[in-house]
Amino acid sequence: MGYYLADSIYPKWSTLVQTIHKPTSSKNNVFATQQEACRKDVERAFGVLQSHFAIVQGSTRFWQKEVLHDIMTTCIILHNMIIEDDRDLEAPIGVTREVSLIDVELTTDEDSQFQQLFARYKHTKDKEAHFNLRIALVDHLWEIYSNA
């Protein structure tokens, strides 16, 4: 399951893993600083995207994961293109390529789609899943970085 690193102001949902501010064990102490640094980097990057692209600011509950991935990837690419363009104003634009069209399937079964959305929303707000995910994340990071 995917998750976001967050600080303590956010609710205890399964998609939000809060950083460990006051670690009680050496295992938690190792990752507290790394988590804070990562969270700040992600917040800063997301803030830049929100300031440039209005689509990133809106609600995303009704969108599919693949569509959100494509939107965020597009915004990141566009942002990088803007940065590159600002750096080198004399650079010629000479490379182009064809892009294939994507078929979009529209769903007509709105009741089923709403039930899926509701089930995902209910799972997202599960506090027990939040705590289990947090423990699993700390254990996973401990396995990776305990020898470092």
C-alpha cells in the first residue's frame, strides 16, 4: 500500500505515516531524522508544483491512481522543462517526436464505482492499518540501514 510521510497534525490514516518525533528506542531514533528530512523535501517539492499547476491543488478522491500518476508525472516534466527553458534562452528547439493517442474508457456503472470509492475511503481512515503500516515501515528501514 502506498503512503505519505506526514507530521503529527494529520489524522492517523493508513495512507499517512507520521514521523517519529520522540523516539523511544534506538531503532526509532535512527530513522527520526531521516524521516523529517524526507518529509520536508517532499513538502517543498509538492509546494512548488502546487504553486505552478492548479490541477495539483484540487481534490483527488474521485480520480484513479493511474490518472493521478500521469498528472503528477506530467507536472514534474513540465516543471523541469520550464526550469531548463529559463536557464538557456539561446538553446534551439530541434528535437520532436510523435506521441500516440491514448484510449480512455468511460464507465457507465456509477453505483459500482461509488462503492469502490467508499471502500477505499473507509480503508484509508483505518487507524489500526495506520499503526501497522508505521511499525512495518520502521522494521523495513531497520533491516536496510541497521548495518550502515
